[in-house]
Amino acid sequence: SGPHNTDDTGRVLLDGIDAGDYYVKELGHTDNSVSEEYGCSGENPQKVTLVKGQTTTVTFENVLRNGSLKIIKSTNTGENLEGWRFDIYSDAACLNPIPGSPFYTNRGGTVIIPDLPAGKIYIKEAISTDPLWECDGDVHAVVISANKTKTLSIKNTHYGEMKIVKKMLDGGSVEGWTFDIYRVDDDTHVGTYT
């Protein structure tokens, strides 16, 4: 018989069914978008034996389907993409890491974390101790959706160092000389230094 839909308590009560063996199968939700987010966590269909004069209960439990997260690391130079550390937390205060955290980027600068429960998670990049790196220090809140991969792109900037040494062959003052610095590849003015 059926299909039958649950009421607002999550139940279906069927009367007048003959005693015997039956199979009960969950077909999904009447709203397809809900069916896409949830899956039956147990056996489906379930075998049920009805005994005359007794009420038999069969229970189905649904859980949110999992999604995944893909982190893409980029740098201003296109190099140094491997080994960046990302800590992922279940709370905004970043006190409760998810199982498996931390995660590290591969040679291509990506890391994929599969099988995450649907809901909000928080991603924080470990900041490099190298003073030439400017890293993303923000905590990124990301909503994981069932059966989908969420992508988060984070870019770090690597700065170089330059030392300008002014010498005077005749022993004159080396103080107060001004230098303009330009990028070689596009002639962008970087700054003026004295």
C-alpha cells in the first residue's frame, strides 16, 4: 500500500493490515530538495512481521548527507604552493578542531577534505614565521552543503628584500641620497627610498 507520508510528528499509522511479513521502504521526502540533503542511515527497505492484535513499530532515521571542501592556495609568484597548513574547526572560536585537522596543501596548492557533515565550519591558515610572507590571517566561515564541494581560495604574498648600499669614493656623505624602485616586468613604481 502507499505511498504514505509522515505527519508533523514524523509518524505514519496504518490500520487494518493483515498479519504477515511485509517490507517497508522509505522513498524520500515530498520535497526533492530535502531528499537531496538527507539519506536513510539504516537498512532500507526493512522487513516487518505484523502479529494480529498487536502494533508493530518500524523506525527509519535520516542523516544529513556529507559534502566536501577544496582549499586552493595561490601565491603572487605562483611558487611555494605545497605544505601550507589549514586548521579546520567546528566552532567560530576555533577551539574544536574537526577530526583529521590540520590539513596540508599538495604540490599543486590544493587540499580536499571529503566527507564533511553539512553545516558551518571555520578555516584558519597557519601563519608563516618567515617575515617575507604575508599570509591570510582571517578565520573563514564556510557552509558545507550535502553532495556538494565548497571551494575556498586563499592567496599569500611573498616579498623579497633589497639592500641598497651608497658609497662615496671621495669620503663624502652617504646620507640623504634618494632612490626610486621600479618593477622590471611592468615598470610599476614600487617606492622611493632615502
